[in-house]
Amino acid sequence: MRRWNGWGDEANQMHLPANGDRFLIERIGDASPLPNATLDTVLAQVPQSRLVAHPLIVTAAEDRVRHARGQSLPDWLAMRSGDFGVFPDGVAYPETAEQVAELVRYAYSQDILLIPYGGGTSVAGHINPFQSEKPILTIDMGRMNRLLDMDEASQIATLGAGTPGPQLEALLRARGYTLGHFPQSFELSTVGGWVASRSSGQQSLRYGRIEQLFAGGRVETPLGCLEIPTLPASSAGPDIREMVMGSEGRMGIISEVKVRVSRLPEEERFYVIFFPDWQKAKSAARELVQQRIQLSMLRLSNAIETETQLALAGHESLIALLERFLALRGASTGKCMMTLGITGSRTQCKAVRSQVKKLVREFGGIYTGTHLGDKWAEKRFTMPYLREALWSKGYVVDTLETATDWDNVDNLLNRMEENLRTVIADQGEKVHVFTHLSHFYGQGCSIYTTYVFRSADTYEKTLAWWKTLKHTTSELIVNNRGTISHQHGVGKDHAPYLPVEKGPLGMKAIEAVMSTFDPQGQLNPGTLLVD
């Protein structure tokens, strides 16, 4: 069963190895966990619903608790402390596009605020209700999870917007196809959520981001149904499809999604290569992408993340052997780990492997084959469970992500890490910070930074530390040529920083589009735009 106060299935656990405990104690100190609230305690706080009865709406306390928060760190602290703040007044579980349209009409007629809910994986406050005089209705799309049509000639699949990643891939693979969109939230996140937040998957080098995969679909708006046709390309004015992507529920609720799928590849393998230092590793990654070598994924860990991953991997004797081997080859202190995927026909994969090996040798790369790559693939969707493992030891973990041009990568990365390491030093706290580059383009790449710190002696103080870490670094990002979000969307948490990126005229244009579709301002207010 899914956890009510954290990530994923209760049956799935991640444990830190003994050397992982030692590693964290050495870097940021020993820690003590904060107490967790019980579900019964939280259920007792849920107030009476303000909604008029409707056959599609449930007002039971537990449904409302399970839809009150996402997966941001403030959400985590709220769930663990039991201090949720605000609950939706009800939850609807539509099963058809027509029922979604009915709920939108009902909400507009009754002056109800609407929040769309896909997999509940938002880390930016997209789905959180807020204090309002108006009742709030959350629409859970989880029952709209079917493959509605498969056009094999055009390779376009039509799916219910609430279809989660694993189910989507199972439905397509039964027909010999894949979407190839694998965000880290894949276990729970949905195809409609991917479109609404402009998601990026781990193998975007082969399959593309959601921008390349989203072909069309259906959006239920207060003014009626918006149908987006599937065209291979068009020069007929601004692209409505592009407007829907990243709209985060402000234009309407996406009910059906048409996506461009691919035939299943003959072969797919993942490899790990080590480099003696960051500059050689980064240069190799840039060359791989700018030479358009046909990789399916590429991830480059800086020296601290490489050290951290090896320390938390367990298997101390095997890791020690690997360390000795790498040292003999010239990669010891300061080494960086690259993980890459090669996907396609056997002939393609053979040619790409040859190209990769030749190029990385020019930068001192040490090819280690598929063993470590296979381990990465096994655990690629389990990392969200790390928060649970660290929390039980008294540590808090969160991430920040952005993207920038190649000429600015080191500047921005170093500023982000330095700020996170030092900004709460006056509280006597150390922060362990590490980074990888996870999505690559000829122009630049994304920067994905993880930071770990000890929980304070109260929830309030822990949240205050997080706010300092998050907000000072977010300001630094947008003022140093970075986007406020490469793959997690805007939500409520990032909305204050969006005007720096878009500018006054850009913000005016976005506001005009949203108000055109939602003239009464009832669709997910406070998300994307600061209302």
C-alpha cells in the first residue's frame, strides 16, 4: 500500500550500509531523528467539508489527507510532523473525460477551486491546497489509466492522463512499443503530469523530453473542451500544444494524452566510465553530445557525488578493489563517474560503443563495462526511497535542479554548491553537497544538486533551515543565467522566481493565456503564477 506520509509503497525499503552511516557522521555529524505523527492523529484534524454533495466527490477524511501534500521537503516535514495545514474539501475520482468536464462545470457553477492530481509526486507545491474562503476540490486522475487507442501506422498512442509510468510502459510493451520517458518519479508519476509540468526522462537523449513526445490530446476547460490535433509539424501560428505543456492545471485539466511512441529496441545496455578529474569528464560529455553520438542517456557525477555514491553502495571489499584498479589507471582523488546508455539495433549499439570508447580515451576515461551500469539500472527509480532511509537516521535530503549554457556550467554549479555548504554555517551546521549533470544538449546541460543536512531539534527549525538553503540558492540560480526548473516545473515553490526568467512582458503573456481559459481564476490558483 502507498505511504500516506512519504514516498512509494510501504513494502519497499532502502537501508544505508554501515559505511554509509560512518560517511555521513564524518562529514556533517551524528544526528537524531524527529518523531513521526500517526495517521490517526492527522485524521482527527480534518475539518468538515464545505462542498455540496456530488456523486463523483468523496469527502472522507483519509482521502483528503492523502491528497493534501506532494513530495517536496516542506510536504515531507508537514506529513511527518502531522502539521498538514490545509486539506482539500473533497476528492473526485473521474473515470472518463466526460466526468472530468462535468466536474469542471460543477466547480465553476459553485465557485469551487480545482486542483488536478496525477501521481502526487510534485516537489514544487503543485497540488497543495491553501487557506481560502472558497472550498477546494482535488481531482485525482488515477482511474483514467487506460490505453484508449494505438495508431501503429503513425506510432501514436492515446492514453488516459492518469496512467502512471509502469502501467503505461506495460501497455505499450504488450504491443511492441515504448514511450521511453523515464523520470526518477516513474513509479508514481503520470503521463498527464509529465505534460503539465514539462517533464524530462532519464533517456531523453534518445527519446526526447516530453516536448518531443507529446503529440496532442484533450483538455477540459471552463470554456469547453480543447482538442489538440496530432500533426507531425505545422507553421500555422503559435503552437497551442506548447501552451498546454507546462500549464500546470491553470488552463484546464488534461484528460487524454496522445504520445509519439517507438518500437522496442533490440538492445539496451548501460556503462560506467571513470575520468581522472572534472574538467576532462565534462569535456568528454560535451563532445559526446556535440558530436551527436547516439546515446540514450548520459549522467556525469562530480568528484563529491562519485565519492558519495561509492561510499553508499555497500560491498566495501568490491569497492576497495575498484578504487585500487582506478588509482593504478590514474583516477584516484578527484575522479568523476560517467554513466551512459546505448540503445537501438545491435548494429547501432556496436557502432556507438566503438565511438564512445575511442572518444573517452582521448580524455583519460577508464571504461569499466556494464557491471556498474547494470547496478544503476536496477536502482534507477529507487532513489526517492533514500529520503526515508536518511530520515530514520536523523538526516534530511533535498535537491535543486537547473539548466544553463556550457560556458556557465562551472560558474553556476560552484556557486550553488558553495552557497548550500555555507549558508547555515552560522547555525553551527554542515551541509553535504554533491552534483551531477543529468540531461545534455549541444548548447548546455542540466545541473542536479543534492544536499544533506541534519534535522534540527524541532520541525519548525528544520523547515527554517530548508527555507534558507532553498530560497538563497534559487535566487542565485535565476540571477546567474539558470532556469528555475529544468524538469520539476514551477508549482507554488518556484513561482516567485519565474518573473526573473520570463521578464515583465513574458509574464504578462502567460497571465493572459491562463486568464483566457480560466476567467474566474479557479484552476489551481497560486501555482505557476503568484496570484
